[in-house]
Amino acid sequence: MMDLASAKDFHWQTLAPLQSKRVYCSLVEAGGQVYAIGGCDDNGQPMDSFEVYSPEANQWNSLPPMPTPRAGVAVAALGKRIMVIGGVGENQMPLKVVELYSIDDGKWKKKRSLREAAMGISVSVKDCRVYAAGGMGLDLRPHSHLQQYDMLKDIWVHMANMPTPRYGATSYLRGTKIYVLGGRQSKYAVNAFEVFDIENRSWTKFPSIPNKRAFSGVVMTDENLYSLGGLRQGGTYRRPKFTKTMDAFNLEQGGWVKTDRSCLLRNRRADFVAGYLKGRVVIAGGLGNQPTVMESTEAFHPIKNKWETLAPMPTPRCACSTIVLKNCLFAIGGVNQGPSDAVEALCVSDS
């Protein structure tokens, strides 16, 4: 097992803020820089903003705006090009637009549109091929489509449909397999877990996530997939409930592991940031049982099998955009009594 960071090695850095307040912007890393794409402004309107953050300079720079204002886009980095797929447009409806930005040229180009408009698409990239799974269409129904983008021919090719239609799922690429977990159908959470084999072009159903929740966090480590926290939706006799649940899937054994009560999160929460830093799964912020957004931060110790409290987020928020880069978990934008321009990073130093 890699060296584990101690709780005292984690610290928050307050970084240069976004140039305007927003929520639901999408992030991608290319060349060691973070690109923030679109989002909703404080009036709930989709934005065309496109900015790049340089960690060395701690500075945001504006880039040519997206041709189509939108929020909640799927985004893929293809070398020195950034592909922006679907999302929600100015009429608050899903889009089929696909646009490509060249970092070298500083210009946008329209590419072949999706066959159907969609938001909440899950994207993976393998060998410069983009795989777009699921999404919610204009009829507000979840899709089961899996489409592959062929860069040379500028076409979308239909692959085998995902067994469970959904949008807002979490997807991870591991080797030649795309792991797709959770997501939603209409207002309801999905606990399906399915894996697409790129070489065989086929789907395999894996055991479902044991606990069905919305707005949970999903983190992949070298050995496990973790489904964390979230909101258990109410049924006929149950009220919605924030949870402390941690479900762990062992990637080698191919099954969900029974976890001890000691593995429960310290705080019930949903809609938080989550990532993996130096052997530790970390989570921060979100919504819980208290009336305001959360600032508390936790890290899971895999040997002690328990969560430890870290320094709190400087700006409590939920619904942040998040990315892990260079041993830092970035929390960008989000909501704190309205959209926020805060940019903060939970970093881990070498002890």
C-alpha cells in the first residue's frame, strides 16, 4: 500500500476566485491547467464563459467564449483539444450541440451534433476516442445510448445500449473498461452498476450499489470503488434522509465488501466534493441535517477503517465543481446562499 497521508498533512488553500459567480460549470484538466466551462449565473441562466486556471500563477484567464451558452455539459480533453458535449441551453432544455476548442489556435469549431439532445451525459476517453453514455433527452426521459465519437470522420457511432437508462451517472475508465455507477431516472436515484468492455463492445451488469441514494459521492482508488453519503429518497412511509453510508466495491474480487459501522461517515451529507489524495478518500462540504451548507471535511483511513476530521472548508458550499490535480482536490464555484465564485483546494503535503 502506498504511503498514507496523515490528517495533519492536509490543508486548505484559498485561491484566485472565478471571474463571476456560478454553479454547474464543468471542469477538465489539460496540460496541467484547469479549464472551467459554462455553468449557470446567479439568475439561473446558462453562461458562455470559458476560463483557464494556472496553478503556478494562481490566476484565471478568460478564453474565447463558447459559441453556445450552456450548463452541465459533458467535457473531454483530447490532447490539446477540449470537446464540449450537450448540456442545458438558454431555454432550460437539453442540447445536441458539440463544440471543440483548440488550445493551440484559441478557436472554437462546431462538430457533428449528438443524434439526440441530452444533458447529464457521462463521458470517458480512451485512445482519443470519446464514449458518451446515457443522458436526459428533450422528453425528459433517461437515455440508454452509448455513442462513440470518431474524430477522423466527425461522426457519432452507436454502440451497444447501456442496460439501465439514466443520466448524471459517474463513470470511470480502468484499463479497457468503463465503469458506470448510479445516476438518476427522472427524480429518482438509480443504484445500477454496469461495465462496458471497449474491446468486446459489450456491457456486463455488476452487483448493484447496496444502498440507493441521490447526490452521493463516488471515488475510485487503486483497489476499490466507494459510494459515499447521499440522500436516501423517501417512499410512501419514509421521509428523505441524509446518510452516513459508505459502500465499498473491491475491483479485484468483483463484489461489494461488507463494511463495519466504524466506516460510516462522521457527518450525514449529500452533494459534496470527493476525491482520492495520497491513499486517502476525502470529502468536504455539501448539504446535511443542519439548515446551512456544510464546511466540515473528512478523510478515510483504510487501515484504521474510520473517518478522521480535517480542517474545515474556508467557504462552506454544496454543488461545487470538482477535480483532483497535483495532490489537491479543487472545489470551484457552487452554492452558498446563492452561486459562489470561491475557488479553494484541499492539498496534502509530503510529511
